Amino acid sequence: MTADLLVTGIGVVTRAALDPLGERTKGWFDHRAELGRGYKYLPKASQYLLAATARALTDTGAELADVPEHQRAITVGTNNGMSELQGEFDRTVIEGDSTLLSPATVPYFSVNLVGSRVAMEHGLKGFSLGVHSPRVAGLEAVQHGVRALRAERARWLLAGAAESPLDWSEPGAVDSEDGAVALVVERAEAVAARGGRAHGRVRVRSFLLPPPVADSPRGRAQAERLLAAAVAALGLTRGRPEVWLVGGDDAVTGAVAGALGETVTRIPAGAGCLGPALLVAGLLREASAEQLVIGAAAQGNVSVAHVVPARADSVAFMNHSPYERS
């Protein structure tokens, strides 16, 4: 059970959120305007995550300084957050020499560094974890972060997803995701003690449905068994909530969709792990009933997120301040 862990802050940085009418002439994201000086050479995904984090922290209505640094933690999901830079690195070395690589950007050969600047700037010293499973890394960031909070590795969590476009040479670059989402997760007693409010709560379970199995005659039956186990682990013992499936045109997504039946709403996915995490954030803010968000990848990764908006959760929130839309 995770009823004692609440999402208290949400930050979203995407083209749709910052420039919904397409009115910005110099691009939808201006790192100087959003972050100030000193961020020019950061990868786009890191810039987005910093801006999303700032919004999430403001949304909590609380002071981060009230939480000791060793009790603050971060988990970040990304698939393609360093793709453009890594493509540039490859071309520079192949066409020239490694000495031509920029010292300001070369550390970002590691995809694990997407969240490093956020951790440094906000003193998130409890733990820092990068998650990179195809499509579902953003949901898994919530799953692993919440599990660590339950194990008392920390008591304050920033869980997020950040993507930037695939390098132009990569297949699927035209469908790349671009942006970031950040969720602040806190213990209910801490929220109640300061008279705060929450957006709701999220629980995630993940499993692997191997593509050869998904594409076989027993694919749907195996998907049904795995989904049933995940739903049971999430504690859903009564009627199933509304279900959203974020996936592509592949055997794994098809098997999961078949197992769910006609009640599922399918959402096409771009290249990256941002879509399912953005959907969770949107449902926490706007939905009035419990929801299931499922991300499925062609490689076999599947994550199931149980989203309980505060206004739909009379049990977990009856002793806490009421939901307020940010």
C-alpha cells in the first residue's frame, strides 16, 4: 500500500504547455528565459527537467529547505535524452578526431546524467537513479522511487521523465518526444503537518512480455495473466478504472490491447518515455475518478500505473487538506 505517499507537486514543460498557440518565434523553449545564465551547454532534456522541477517545487507550496538534503531523492526516466549529443560525438570522432569534442558537453555521453544538474542544484542527496526501459522509463521512475521511499531510503522524492528529439540519423526521429514532467512525492504526515494539499497518488507495477510470446498464439493469454498479476499487486480488488494504453503498432502492444478488451483507450506513442508520464500528470490534475495508465513497448516492457486523483480518493485523503487545482 502507498496511501501514505502523495503527489504534491506537478511540473510540465512541453511545447503544448509553454506555447499552445505556436506564437513563440524563437522556439518553444528559451533556456535563458526559463533558467537564467549558465545553462547553454546543458543537453535539452536536462534543461527541460530543470524547468519542470522548478514548476513542481512551486506547485507544492512548501519549502524544500525543510527537508534535510540526505532525505531528498530523484529518479528520472529517459530513452533519448542524450541522442542528439551522442550523434554529434559520433560524427565528430568519425569525421575528425576525439580532441575536437567539447569539454563542456562530452560528459553527457552518459544518459544517466540527465538528472544530475537537478540533483546538484536542489541538494537531492538521498539517492539519484536513472531509468531507461523503452517507453516505460518514466513510469518505472515513479515505481522505483516510491519503493525506495517505502524502504526509508529518503522521505522526499522528485520522479520525472525527460526527452529530447532523437538524432536526425536515427529511425523514428520525426516522431520524437520533446519535453519533461516532474512529480514531487511526499509522505502524507509531512503534508498534513504543514497544512498542505495533494494532487493524488500513483502506484506502478511492471512486467516483461517477450515479443516472441506476444506474437504467438498464446500471446493474449499470457498478457491477461501478467496484467491480472499487476492489477492484483496494485490492490485493485473491485471494478477496473478507466484504462489508457500508450503504445505503438507492435505485437506487445497488440497483445496487451487484446487482453484489455474494448474498454481501453489507445494513444499512439512517440519515440521516448514521456507520453505515459505526461498522461499520469494530466490525470492527477484533471480526472475525478481512478485511472489506469499502461505503457507498452515493442521490446516487451510493460508498466501499469494506478492513478488516484485526490478528489476520487475519499479514504486516503479524508484526514488531509482538500484537493486544489494548481
